[in-house]
Amino acid sequence: MSDQRPVWMNGNMVPWENATAPLLSHGMSRGSTIFEVFGIHPGPDGPLAFRMDKHLDRLCHTAECLGMELAYTKEEFIEAVSKTVRANNISRGLVKMIAYWSDEPIISLVLDSKLDTAIFAVPAGEGLSLDSTEPVTACFSKWYKLHPLTMPTTAKACAYYLNGMLARKSAMERGYDIGILRHTDGFVAEGSIESVFMVKDGILRTSPLGKILSSITRMSIIEAASAAGIEVSQALISQEELLNADEIFTCHTGTKVLPIKKFEDRDLPAPGPYTAQIAKIMNDILSLENDQFKHWFQSL
Ligand SMILES: Cc1ncc(COP(=O)(O)O)c(C=O)c1O
């Protein structure tokens, strides 16, 4: 089955082309689908998942704060991920889990059925470039982050990515690679699909949780940098502070530490010394050369 890129769908392995949902499904026509993405890394005895427990916790959090019910337990999801990764023979790549309503209610808005689930395992390579460290440019997006009184913005829901898409597009229209969203009060929030870190006077700073996605990479960088003796602050960051940063980098599951070489009209060292140190720490962790954080990996 491996040449068919098997997908786990509600307990069955199906070929990629059969892993579909109706156009009029609630997930598609109302945009209610939720998801998770996490990394698969080669280990000495087979594939390893990076912090899968935290990603599954976040999936449960997303479902809960949107009033949705998942159809499987965490243990069942772990088993399903393992089966999918092994069936696809992946060593470095990503797992994407989506939970969605395939029901086709024409006008009903609120459903109470349990969510369907599909799990995809995608190898790194052509079509999925991971681990890039090539510095990029960034600017403030003209679009602001959804306000937490409009949606529970800590959920990882597909619909929110229209906000992220517009932010990225508005940055690209100005000739930048990445757009950084601000909260409606002007403080720095996050990127479209990435968290933001800055360094000022030797302190590593990132926006506090509560109104942004609880990024697993952000959490890992904070833990690893703190363990290496770097001072970390999670206090609010004003626009002016980001504009005057000594170093800036972004992070997400597919790209652990991505240096920003220009923010608005300022050139920045990329990577600056702290960014380079943190990139090395994360690299060592991901290549299993750092024993302190081996428990972040789960054998599949
Ligand atoms: C809005 C947003 N912020 C941050 C991140 C980084 O999260 P993680 O480190 O869990 O990939 C993502 C990842 O998709 C995201 O979509």
C-alpha cells in the first residue's frame, strides 16, 4: 500500500485519492475543520514524533474551546499516527491530522456529531521543504490578529488561516516574505503560521500566550534557551520594541529557527549571535545530540 500514500481515515487506511470529504460538508462549506501538524524525525530504531503529546493536547484544547467532540482518545490517535507513518515509510516529514464534520447540512450551523479524523504523513523533499535556515524579510501586516472576543484565537482552526493568508499576502505585496500580525491594541501577536522572537540587550523576548497559538516550537525554544542560561521574557512587545530589536527570528514546526534579515526598513544580522546559538541548540536537540531533551521524542 505504500505507493498509494496511505491515509488513516476514521480507523481505516485508504489510498490518498480516496481520502476526501464532500464539498458541502460542514468542514468545507462552513470552514469548521481543525487540525494539527507535527514533525517526524529519523531515530536510531525508526521514526520519532516531536512532542506529539503536546500537539495532541492542543488538538483536544482546540476541539474543546470550539465546542466540538473528537471521536478518538489520545492513545488511539498515537496508535493511528504510528500506523500512518510506518505505512508511508517516513523518516523525516510531517504528520497532518485534520478533524472535521463530513455531514452535509445545507443550512444547519451547529452540529453535535463527533468529528471525523484523517491523518496524513508527508515526507520531506520535493513539495515539502523543511528545516530551511535561509534568512527572510518581514514587515508588519496591514491586517491585525483576530480579536479573542470574536473567536477563541488559541485554537488551531482552518478558518483562522484566512487571517494569516491575508497577512502574508499583504507583506508579499510590499515585497517582504513574512507579515507579522499585531493585536488590535497594537502589541505584537505572531506571524501567519509562525511565532516571533526578538532579542534586545541579550534578552530573548516573545509575546505572551493567551491570545496567540500556543506554538509547540515556541514552547520548546523557551525551555531549551532557558536551560542554556539565556534570559527569556514573555511580556508584551510593542511595535516600537520590535522595530528596534537587535535580532528577530520566527519559528514553527517545519522551520525551527528562521532568522529575519530585514524588518520594515532596518537590516538585521541574520543570524545574530543569540539566534545562531538558539538555532544550534534546537538543531542538536532535533539530531538527538542533546540528551537533556530526548524525552521530547516519541517512538512510533
Ligand atoms: C498562527 C501560528 N502561530 C504559530 C505557529 C507555530 O506553531 P508550532 O510551533 O506548533 O508549529 C503556527 C503553526 O502553524 C501558527 O499557525
